[in-house]
Amino acid sequence: MAMYNRKLVERHLKPEGPGIQYVVVNSKGVMFEYAGGFADIRQRIPIDRNTTMAAFSMTKPLTAIAMLQLIETNRIKLDDKAGSVIDHPYDPDITVMQLLNHTSGIPNPLPLQWVHTPEQHKRFDENFALQKVLQNNPDQNSRPGEKYRYSNIGYWLLGKIIENVTKQKYSEYVTQHILAPLIIKPEELGFAIVRPENHAHGYLAMYSLMNLVKGLLLDKNVLGEYEGNWLRINDVYLDGPAFGGAIGSASAFGRILQDLLGEHAVLLSDSMRDLLFQQINSNIPMTPGWHIGKQAGIRHFFKEGGGAGFHCEMRLYRDRGIASVVMANQSGFDVKKFLCDLDAEFLK
């Protein structure tokens, strides 16, 4: 069975190109794991299970878990107005829950340029960057609670709520209260490239639409050199860690999913875990931090993440007691087709 699944995985890889990590877990442990392809094409360094990659929006469930932990300890409430905790230019009636399930009406401009280099990271001023984004995007797309509109700015604001409530940096809170309880080390998952030699380069295919328009979307400092048929993307940090700053391996994300599948989770009480997967509005296929989809008629909760050089997605099939993660160091990798093809083998 394992060899059969490896062959299915390898059908999705390009020869001499970037690679992937794929892991399937249940509450007891790892059911299947694969790592292959290159983390560095020029140096021919392979991806292994410990290689880290940028997770981008796959960070958002971590932000949602952090918020529910604060709600559970009565440090904030779901129906609290966001403006009672942080300053923002939008409707004063926007609530914490509306930020969590993307019904705040806050705009969502393309965030590809909201990045900075590792060299800039130590002196980077996140609050200044956020204020600039808010000033440039002051108008709402809809009234609070009116409709679903995905917003990275909304999750950036959630990160600032977490900081104001806890008096900790967002990354420090998540590390202390989500990663450390599961014995996930900073070099496995966190908000920094702890071991550059163990971090995959991101890539764009030379013959791709994204490569054609890259100059219009990406800062020139992000673009590296061609390595064969692949354009290397230089390492970056996202300006707002709460909407997409996590850096880690599929294996580490799998351990978070494994906890959420257990009889009782370490991270949340049973009632808060149920809320994490509760569809608040029947017309909106969303829960706090997760989208709702179907695979062969089986409901799953998922979060996709993508940016220049990387693409990933994790799924949790709560009714079946399994979850999966795929992370790829290429922008154009079709994570949805991959998970639909591979997860089907474990849902039979």
C-alpha cells in the first residue's frame, strides 16, 4: 500500500524540479508520509520530511486557534467589537467573529508585495507596515455580517488583537501556547527561517503565466536566478505573521491536525474545538479559520496557502478521523488535485 501511494505521489512531480511533502495522520499517528523532489535545484539538495517551507495562509487556522484559546479563558468574546481592542479605520461594529469567518467586509488587496527580506527582518516595523496598508485601503467592500469576503487584512488585525490582549508578540504567543504544548520545535514550525540550510527555495516554472507577469506583481528583490526551467524565488518574511507568516514542514502541521482529531485536544477544550469547526452561517461554507469542502461526498475542513514560490493545503476529515497536508516549493503546484487524488486512497 505504501509503495502504491508513493507511485501516485510521484506522478505529480516534475523530473529534476521542485518537490513536495505529503503526510496523512489520524489521532494515533502518521498513516503515510512522503518527501521528494528538490529543495535546491541547482545544488540538487533533496526535500526531506524536516525541510521547512513557507505556509502562507495555512497560518490562519493557527490564528483562529489562538483566538479561541483567549475566548476560552474569558480574555475576549466572539461578539466583542474589534475596535474595543485595536484601532482600525473600518466599521466600528465589526466583531471578532466576523474577522474570523471573513464576514467583516474589510477589503482584500493583493498581498504579494507585503513581504520583506530576511536581511530587513530584524529592523522591520510591523505596526508601521500595517498602518500603511490600512491607510491605502480604508474603504469596506460590504457592511459587517452582510456577506463573505476573504480578507488578509482582517486576519492581520486578529493578530494585533491577540497581541493587545496577551501583551505578547503574536509569534511568541503561538509558539508558547500552540506549538510548545505539542512539542513542536521552532526549527520544525514557527515564524522564522531557523536553519537556512534546511529551508526549501521557492520556485516559479519558466513556462507559466505567473512567470510572465511576475514583474507586475512581485518586487524585484524577490526574484532570484533561473535554475534549469525554474526561476528561484528569494526567501521572504510576510509583513503580517497572523495572516500568513508560518514557516514549517508538513509533518509539523500534521501534528497539529493529529491533536485536533484526538478524543480530547491539548490545544482546545471539547466545546472550543467544536466551535473551531462550527459553520456559523449556513450560507457561508466557513468556520473560524477554515473553509468547508467535499471530497467524494465526504465533508472536510481545509485551508490553502500560497505565495511566490510555494503552494500548500491541509485538510481535516473530521467524520473519518483523518487529516492530510501537502506542501510544495513551487507556485503552480495543483494542491487541490493532488489531495483529491491521494486522499481518496485513505477515504475508501
